[in-house]
Amino acid sequence: MHENQISPSEWEVMRVVWTTHPITSKEINDSLKAKKEWKLATTKTLIGRLVKKGMLSTEQKGRKYEYSPVVSEKESIDEAIDDLLNQMCTTKVGQTIETILEKSTVSMSDLERLEALIQEKKVNAPEKVKCGCTPGQCSCVHQGGKNDGDEIVSD
């Protein structure tokens, strides 16, 4: 896990800041009012955590503070994806991507890009993905199955 991993509530704040910056804590709180019933103090606490994690920068303007993102939304999403993938058995990655696609509404242009990427990936894709888990971390290799090189075999 990366040191600046953020909580779901912090993601809510970051999404506002990525959209509009620089921005004050009151403006962030006002943007989230329809979705969250947070007091301004809660929003300020979350902002403080994000500043400590190096996700937001602060600039004083008179009596107010304005916040801007230090990292991009794409960088943060990529990091979250890496963290998720590093927590699972490599043999489950394809199944996870399939689940994400099933649960998501995706535009036609996104589907066309995904289709092109799948065709590219097929060129060098292995027949089977090797498990890299430590014994006891998954059932595909170490609990009732064995890994004989490239192939995962159930007993």
C-alpha cells in the first residue's frame, strides 16, 4: 500500500478539488452538501489529513486558505488500482476486470478502446497466468491445488 492512500471520505474531497482549484474549505463543504451532511469542521479535518498526506497544497489568501491538488486524479486512480491488484492472486485479475466491466456503465468509445486494447494484449498473453502468492494466501495453488509451472491444477 502506498503511504498516501486515501479513505472514501478523502476521495470525496479530492474529487471536488480536482474539479475546481484553487478552492476554500467552505467551497468544498458547499459542493458536498447535497451528498454528505458534513459540518465544516469535518471537511476541514479531511482537508488537513490530505495536506499531511501530500495530496493537497495550501496557500493563504488573506484570512482564507485555498487548496490545490498536488497529485492528479489519474495518478491517484492508478495508485489505487495498483494497490488493489497487489492485494489479490494474479490468477484473479482477469475475473476482477470482468466484474468491474459488468458493474459499470461504459460509453461506446470506451468499449472500442477496450476492445482495441484486448486485441493488443492477446498478441503476447500467456495461455495461463502463474500464481505468485505466498502459501496460504489463495486456493488456486496452495490449498487443494498445485501449480505445476504454467498450469494450475485442482486435486
